[in-house]
Amino acid sequence: MALSKFGWILIPGFLALALTTARSQVFVVGEKSATEGIAADFTPTALPLPTTKMTERGRRELVRDLVDEQGFAQRVLPMGTGLTLRANGSLSPSAEEYRRLIYQKGQSAGPGDRVLITAMQFKGDRIILDLNGGPYLKHRFLRHIELNDNPVVANTGEVATGSRVTLVFPDFVPEISAPEVKALLKPLIDFGVKSSEQAYAETLPAPLKEAIVAHEVLVGMNHRMVLAAMGAPESKIREQQSGDPNGARYEEWIYGHVPQTVHFVRFVGDRVTVVEIAALGKPLEIYNTDEMGGYNPPPLTREIAMGDRKTGGPDDAPAPPPTLRKPGEAAPAGGPGKVQFPTTSQPSTSSTNAPPMNSSSAPHLQ
């Protein structure tokens, strides 16, 4: 009898628990559902490759021309390593393994996202390119080392979200140029968008454009032309005294280091005045005469864009003082036009109404 009494009490609790469980449903997204819309089709390239092995100079030029280059992802790129592209060949892993790789490691960039080449390595028959910081954090091993209970590199909790693409060649890395590498990477990354330096170089005369394409610096170029031709320098020497009797100062940009060919580009203001080329085993080459052929680039101009206010127009007139009157409403006749302040010859009216200091109506002032 007692059990039946307690049983009737427990039945509503079990019914409420069953209803709650029926309302709350858990959906688990599997690999097939998560990767269903990811395109994995691949079309190999057909680019003729050079037959000579890459030299040290070609490697340096390739790093200089490709690092910090921006493109747009043609497909979903997975985080981490594991993506291998054979020159004019297949993409590894296969379509099914490619989707599984994205499901397990996550997405580094989606189709149309901006991608930046941040590092390059050359190993045997392959070129390794790190995208958007690569799969590993900088100083990832030093983060585990401490000296006197102080970490060598602070652990900020940052997580690597970049990707790595390995471009493999048949036998060795050939003497390939940056545009050819971009063409081989076209199934993954589109570099068709022009950089600001490339767009600027196309506005210059033909001799200057050819010099920039050949990565040559001419005496008379400005900073922007040198950046388009050589990229950012490895080091700079600023504000050093020159031999000018007027006390002019110069800035020197240095490209390369020994035993490589070293270029010294000297600026006075915004113009190159001296170019020195120091090659190993060769005499120093010095160029200090104008090589621009009389071309003088126009000065920087400012264009009025949407949102800018043109000067010299009616908008420059001083704004009227704030008022409570409606637009177009005139001031009343005989009314005060300005705020009048009391003067010595015109006593304030408020003082006549103030009670005297010894008055009983203002006991708090006594």
C-alpha cells in the first residue's frame, strides 16, 4: 500500500522528465554534412618548365618576388600541413581525403578570401610556401624554454591558423620565375589582382617600365619606383651626413649581403642620386648621372573624393549662431538682438529686486 502511494507521487515526475527530454534534441554534424558544399574538383596546369637547375640568384629573386605577395583562394584551404601540388600534375590528397582534412583541421581560407605568402623554403625537388602565417607559430620551440623561471618567448595564447602548400617538381627545382610559380599555383590561388606597385609601374614610360620589370634601379627614380623594382630593402641608413657643402642629408637603402651582389641606393629627398653595385670578384660599379631620359614624375596630387568638402565655396562661410527661431523667421521688432550685459552706467535690474542684507526676509544672508 505504501509503495503504491509513493508510486503515484513519482509518476508525475517521470512524465515531466520525459517531456523535457522530448523537447531538447541534440543534433550532431558529421563529416558528410560539414563538407557537403566543399568543391574538390581539380584541373592541372600545362606550363612548360625550364630544364636548368635553379641557381642561388634565382632562389633569392624568387623569394624577393613572392614573399608578401597577395592572392585570392580558389578553393577552401585547410589549416596546417598536408597539401601537396605537383607541377602540372595532381593535387594531393584526393577529393575525399581533402574534405576529411578540412573537417579534421579546420578551414584556413575560403574561396575568394585574401591569401598572403609569408614564408618560402627550398628542399630538394620542392618549394614549400606558408600562407597566412603558416601552420606553426613563430618561435614555437622557444615557447617551451624558461631561464630562471622566465619564459624565453611569452606565450600569448595565439593559435596558428595558416596553411602550407608544397609545390613538387619532377627531379629538381628548375630556374623558374615568380610568374611561372603563380601560374602553377593557379588551381589553388589566383594572383591576377595587381598590387599597387604593379599598377603604378604600368603608368610609367616604357623605358622605366622595362627597368622595373628587370629589377633595375636608375638614377633619378623616386621611392615608389624603387619599391616597385626592388621591393622593400633589407636595411636602411637614414639621416647620414653627405658630402654636399650645403649640409644635405641622404638615405641609403641596401639590398643583399655578401657573398651576394649588394646594391646601395642613395636618396636625397625623393630622388635616387647614386647607385652602387658591389659584386663578388668585380670592381665596384657607381652610377651618379641622371638616367631618366628627362622624365620628371609629376608631384603627388590630392583628388577630391566623395565626402570631401571643396574649399573656397559657400560652405566656408561662418555658420550662424544657434537660435530657437524657425528657418526664415525674422527677429521681432524692438526685441533684443544680442545678450546685453550690465555695465557701470547701466545697473543691473536684478539688484533692485534683491532684498537688503539686513532684511528679515533673508535671514540666511545675515
